[in-house]
Amino acid sequence: MKQLFTILSFAFFGHQSIAQDSTFWQHAFDYEVGQKETIERDWGREVICYLGNIKWKSPSGKELEIRIVTSYQQITKANGFNDRCILSLVKADHTLIKSYDLVKRLNLPFEIRDNSLVYNIEGEEIVSPLPDKFGPRLCVKGHTCFGEIIL
């Protein structure tokens, strides 16, 4: 009986620690398109949004279904108040391709339209497709480029 209790405790508490340590794009694995969730964290608050999927063709011609997940993080446990805005490109099996630091909340895309990301930059709607190749920078046509962030 003691052995069964130990196994069950490990399974329960092990699962809890994995869930708490999981990254935001994994948290959104079962979200509906457009679904947002605000999560209170020990370091602040995070708003996770699943925008949907984009069909993307690699340079070799392979077509991938890429999930687009954003995170707006209000970090309050840092030196002063600090925000972080992240756009993540995720494979269908929920593994991360790349994440980009979009610097401020207003730079995050708000929807997917015609297989492109849609942004509202200073009141102007910008529609920008994903790049042909994912590198250390993500450039939004008509706006600017953003650097990759290692999470």
C-alpha cells in the first residue's frame, strides 16, 4: 500500500511541477482559435492567445501547419515594472520552432487573415506573411524587424 501511495504521489506532484514549468505555447495546446487566457504567475501576469494556424511552405517545398501563439507578460518581480511580448511559431506537435521578442504589446499580431499575420501598428492595419525562412530576426513587412528570443 505504501508503494502505491508513493507512486500516486509522484505521478500527481510530478505532473503538477511539469504543468507549472511548461512554457506558454505548450499551455495553449487545446485553445480554440482566438482564445485568450490570463494566468497569474509568481513573477506577474501573463496573457496567452492562440491566433490559429498558418500553412507555411519551407524553402525545400515542404508544407507545414504552424500554430501562432502570443504571450504578453507583465513582469512585476523584476527591478521595476517590465513587460515582455512574445510571438511563438509552434509545430502541430506543440514543439517550438522559434520565438520572437516583439518588444511592446501593440506590436503583437491580433489575427490571422489569408494565411498572414495581421497587426495594428499606430492605427494602421498591416498584413504580413511569415518569412520564407525562420532566422534570428522576424521582419514584419511595412513595420520593422524583431529579434529571436531564447526561452
